[in-house]
Amino acid sequence: MNRQSSIGYVSKIGILILSIAAVQCGGLFQPEPNTPDTPNTPNTPDPNLPSTTYYVAPDGNDANPGTQNQPWASPGYASRQLAPGDTLVVLAGKYVLSEFDADILTPPSGTQNAWITIKGQDGNRPVLAGRDDLSHAVDLSGASYVRLENLEITHDDQATGAAVYFRDGLVVADSPADHVVLNQLYIHHLDEFGLDLQDVDGLEVFDCRIEYCGFGAIGGPMGQAGGLTNLVIKDSRLSYSGHYYQGTDGANRPYDRPDGFGIEPSNGPVEIARTVAEHNQGDGLDSKARNTHIHECIVSNNACDGIKLWGDGSKIVNCLIYGAGDGVGGASPWAGIVIGTDHINARFDIINTTLHDNPTRQAYPMYVQYEDTAPITVVMRNTIIAGAYGPVFFGNSVTLTADHNLFLRGGNESVQVELAGNDYTSTNIESGALGAGSLCKDPKFVSPAWGNDGDYHLADGSPAINAGTTTDAPTIDLAGNPRPEAVGIDLGCYER
């Protein structure tokens, strides 16, 4: 298929810059809380080290000593009074932030055994409401061993006119940060980024909901000291980027492709697990970092690409990707999976993943090395790619290791895959030309959708049931259910 004539080829791919419950196709996605990967437990402080718990309250006074009975009033002032090992409890209520830089939370660094913790009152999350075009609510530039928990960051919904403007939620910009934990944050309806990050080593984001941010949920400029390394995001939601800007629905935003997650190059590693990225006006998850591992994630109904990988050693495992274009049909350059790199001899793995597209969107469902020419290897197993207008595309520099996959275009066209200039039809794919056990049949999803939530479990009689290989197969599926090897591994993200 000629991409230029058939899908509105653009000369260069654009590079632009939950609670545990996350919306799943067909219901709530409640993943296993302790699957065998990085634990959701931040470092525990040493109880033998001195520490003090301070408090801030809407009716407090910054002349107070910051005790529970005599709390401070300003979270910004309170954050600057802390020492390693201290905890600041932000009591329930609304805190209006408007003055730079007095109102911005700027905690000092803790130490490895004496973290600084700022957290909202248990069971009653406080609101940090920015206004008057304040640049951000929290600044962790240069900070180490800091934990933020149970806070809501948004604009002041009582402001009017230009006073409603409020840019970033949390920034790391002027100097690198390290060892930062963000847990149960709700960041929403901001003009720019939820998390605007440049250089951070050891950032853990757990159970956070970041949505309706004009420039994206998580992003930032090119790193000057390594970028984002040792980054973990779990059980979170990164959605609806670009659907809000300066008090409007986002149609007037200056940034045209805000992603759920979009980071610049680093050596990683980056792990994104059990996270939903949906209805972003840019890409769902876009990582230029090496060693990016995306697993048990739902990436659905994003206006542009679903998952985009640029770095060697990256993997997509147990993921559901659907709805590229977010309900808009016609010729399109966007795809569910995009891989493009200049890393020579890079390797990318796609295992037990389900990618579904709609044939009214005239595009490739997945393309690899379309413009890049570096030789790379792609390993693809137990994966379903179905429903799309175009075939799966692999460029001339790709060496594909594939077996036990299912390919089926929406119109049942003969050519299902383009690899290094060669067309692979349904007949020769099922004859083993792209590896043992490969199929070109209707996968029979329960309720596929486009622009809306779908259910991509396998229905009765699906040819994908028990059709996979145990080689490289994960021990669980997207929902955390075990994959019983004795019975047979299913193709795609869900085990029957």
C-alpha cells in the first residue's frame, strides 16, 4: 500500500512535545496491587531518627508554631520550615495559591533515611487551588528524598477572567531532583503540564490521576543532566490532555499535541504499569527513553498515536491499544503503535498485546522504522492486530522475529503485513511465512469500539484462545489473572 496516497502521509512524524480504579473497556480495571515487579511501597523512614509532624490549616496562622492545635496557614510557608524526617499534614480545605514564590510549595531535601513528607489529611484530601497565572504549585527542583501524598492540585474555580489561569502542577526545572515519590495525587484542569519534569533520577508515581492539562499530563523539556531515569509510574491515569486550557475546553490551546505521557531522551529505565492513558489530544504514551517497559496498560481513544517508542531495549507487554484518532475517520498519519529510532541494533519487544483499529480511519495500525534507517530487531509474539484499514508496516531496516500472532485487516484484504518491501498475505502468513502459529482470522472480541469504551476480552469461539506460545509470555494478563500454561496461552492482552 502506498502510504502517501492512502493515508495522508506527512513528511515527518510529529515530535511533540486511577485511585487504583481506572476505566477499562467494559467496566472497572482493578489490577492486582502486588504483581511481581517494583513494589508500590515507598522507602520507610528510620524510626530512630528525630522527626516532627507539623500541620497547616485554612484557618491557621503562619505566626503559629505549626502544631495540630496551632497550625500554619500557608502550605508554601510551611513547606520551607521542614527538616529531614519531618512530615507536614495539610488539613482538609481549600488553599488558594497566587503569589510567586511565597505560595509555592518548595520543600528542602530529606536524606535516605529521613525523607520529607507532605501529605493531605487522611480521608479528606485538601485542595491546592492556583490562580492569577501562577507558574506552578510545587517546585522540587534540586530536591532529594521528598514524598507528596493525597493532595489535589487544580485551578481556583471561583476565579473569573484571566485570574483563572494557572500553569503547572509540579515542576523540576532549574536543577535535577532525585528520589521523589508522588502517591495519590489528583492533578487536573491546569493550563500546562500536570508534572513538568526535566531531570529526575528515581521518580515513583503511584495511584495518581492527572487529567485535563493543556500541555499534557507528564512531560517536559530536554534533559540537561540525564533526563528522566529510574522512573516508575503505576496504577495511574494520564488522560484528557488538551481538553482544558485557561478556563475553556482546550480548543484555543497553543500546544497542538498534548500527550498523556511524553518524555525526551534518556537512558531510562522507565516502567509504566497498570495505567490508563485515554482521550488525550496527542499521543497516549510517548517515550524517547531507552529501556521503556510498558505493561498491563490501557491506551485508548487518543487523538494521535497510541504507544510510541524511540529507545533501545523497550517493550510493550499485556497492553490494550485501540481507538487511534478518537473517533475521527478519514486519512490519518496516526497509529496504535509507532516505533522509530536511530539507535543501531536496537531491540523492541511486543508480547501479548491487543491492538484494534477501525477501517474508516485510513491508516496503518502500526508502523516501524518508516523513515528511520538504523537496523533494528523487533520481537513480536502472542499479539493481535485487527480491524485496521491498512496493513502492519515494517521498514527495510527491520529484522522481525515473530510467531503466534494474529493479523486481520478490517476489510479482510489479502495483504496483512508489509516487511522490508515484501507483502505478506493471509495465505502465506498462515503457512508460516511470519513464524509458527500465526493466524489471519477474526479474533472475536466481545465488544470492540472506537471513540468509546470497548470490551476486548475474547468471545466464545475465538481462534485466539489457547493459540499462543509460552515463550516470552507473561505469567499474568492485563487484568492480573494468571495465564495457565498447561491449558494454553491466549493471544492478546486478556486470558480467557
